[in-house]
Amino acid sequence: MMSRPMLLVFLLLILIITSQFEWKQQLVADVDSNPSISQKQHQLSKREETVKEKIILVQEKNIRRLNELVRHLQEQLQQCRSYNRTTNGTVSPLAERILELEQQQILED
């Protein structure tokens, strides 16, 4: 049989070796979990980018609609001015030139 101090030293060595083994396993597990965290972050950034792109597309669509509305309102305004001009009879040459320029500007937009 082993003496008591030798047995204690032997148990202490076994304890040290097993604790070292457990620490190494924890380190390996931490290293292994880092790629999954990185992948999750990459997926999240992809999702964020997709959401941003969708928001931009919706905003562009709204801008196009608003531009169409502005053109439509400008046309209506031009029709009202033409109607008022014919209703009021004659228009001064300066006012007529202004109307022509506004109409030309509307067509260019």
C-alpha cells in the first residue's frame, strides 16, 4: 500500500491533470462557438441590409408617385388657367407669354 502522503500527492496530480483537461475543453468549446457567433452576426447584417434595400425601394416608388401627382396637378393648373383665359376673353401679351413659358416648363418636367 501507498503511504498517506504519497496517496495525497497522487490524488493531487490526478486533480491537476483533469482540471487541465477540462480547461482545454472549455477553450476549444469557446473557439468553436466563435464561428457560430460570427455567422449569426453575418446573417443579421445581411437581414439589415435587405431591410434597408426594401425601404429604399419603397421610398423610390413613393417619390415616383409624388412626381406623377405633381405633373398631374400642374396639368390641371394649366387647364384651369386656359379655361380662365378663354372665359375672361383677351389676355395681355405679357400674361400670355408667361402662360406659354409655364406650359413649356411643365412639358419639360
